[in-house]
Amino acid sequence: MRSLERVDKRLTNGLALGVIWLAAITTVAALGAILLYVVVNGIGSLTPAFIFTWPHGVNMEGGIWPTIQSTVYVTALAMLITTPVAVLAAVYLAEYAVQGRLVRTIRFAADSLASVPSIVMGLFGLAAFVEGAGLKFSVLAAALALSFLLLPIVMRTTEEAIRSVPRYARWGSYGLGATKWQTVSRIVLPSATPRITTGVILAAGRAAGETAVVIYTMGTMINAPLFPSDGGRTMPVHLMLLAQDGINLHAAYGTALVLVLMVLAFNIVARWVSRRNRSMQG
């Protein structure tokens, strides 16, 4: 009987390990296929002139510089709005709030907000900010709408980062006579900063790749925005319009490649920050 149990355990373990490896290989293969497809079709368009010049003509010849500028602008502004609110909310939930019905309600609201489809958030931004607040199609309206989409991501990541700080660090601070806020601001938050930074970078990558939210709040005008009240066209919106109308597929693939490289850069930086954090803790 014991030998049969050992065989069963080995068989079960082998099957589970095989399924895990299959899932991992499938994920990597899918990512590789997408990257290969985009690179093969877009590498021919990736030139300095394509990146640093403006589109022109009926078929959108030329480059995508204003779309890059618009993407960076709206992403930076969205993170500037989201990060302080999300971090302060996470500090309240992790350090100050009494665990009860109110905290459960806030977490449920954050999880529900994270599950809202982006197109619904875009329609909300159109109604609330573009028309309701009178911001029109602008970088500010798009950043505010994106902040609602990114808020739960940054908030939950920050809360988990704060909870991962060892309790003895807090006890040592209290033992030296520090107040609650001094402990949070000088001990807890600096220790959790690397993981918080990782969450913020990943959220910025999500913002840079959004289409539905931005197209309803920022518009589709080819423009290099200087002020938050200016409109513009981000790279995802530009890519969607080029691919949907079929007017310039070479530019569409080139835009897709630049966008993929930008989002990939966000993820690589986030991974680097995470590994650096683990090595410092080790």
C-alpha cells in the first residue's frame, strides 16, 4: 500500500509539474509570437525620420512624433494625479484604519473599480470631465479618466508593499519615542518604496497602452500638446485609426512596434526595481 501511495504521489506531482510547464511555455510562446509578428512587420518602418517627424498627407505619411509626445504627456499626468491619492489611501488602509466593515467596503470598491471595462471608463470620462466639467477633449480630461482606472492598481500594490514591511521595524521606531506618522513616513514608506515604485511603473505601462479611455476624453487630433487643456492623439489611438481604416499599414505596424517597445521598457524597469529591492533586502 505504501508503494502504491508513493507511486500515486509521484504521478500526481509529475502531472501537476507537466501542466505548470505547459502553461508557462504556452504563455512565453504566445508573447514571443506577438513580438515576432510586430517586429517582422514594423522593423522596416522604424527609422529616425519615422520617430521624430510629424504625420502628413491623406495616407498619414511621415512620422509619429506628436503621438509619442501625447502618450508620454498623458501618462505622466495620469500618474501624477493617481500616485498621491493611491498611496495615501493605502497608508490609511494598512496603518490607520480599524479592520472592519468600512475597510472591507473600501477594498470592495477598489476591486470593483479595477474590474470596470476601459470603454465604460472612457464613457464616464466623456460624461464627467469632457462635457460635465467643461474640460473638452484635452490631456487633463484623459489623465483624470485614466486615474480612475489606475487608482485601484496602485492602491492595492502600495497596501501590500506597506504590509510587507516587518513589524519589528515599527516596534523599534515606537520604542525610540516616534509618533505614528513619523514611523509611517520615515520607516515604513521608505522601506516599501521599491515595491511601490514597481507598482507605479507597471500602472504607467497600462496607461500608455490604453485606447478606449483616451479616445473618448482626449480626441484624435494630431497635435503635440503643451498645456493640459490641449488635445492630442496617443500612439494606441493612432494605431487603431491606421489599422481600422487601412490607410497606412506600414505606419500602423511601426507605431505598434514603438508602443510595444515602450510598454516593454516599463516592464523591464519594473522588474529591475523589484530585483534590486530583493537583493538589497537579501
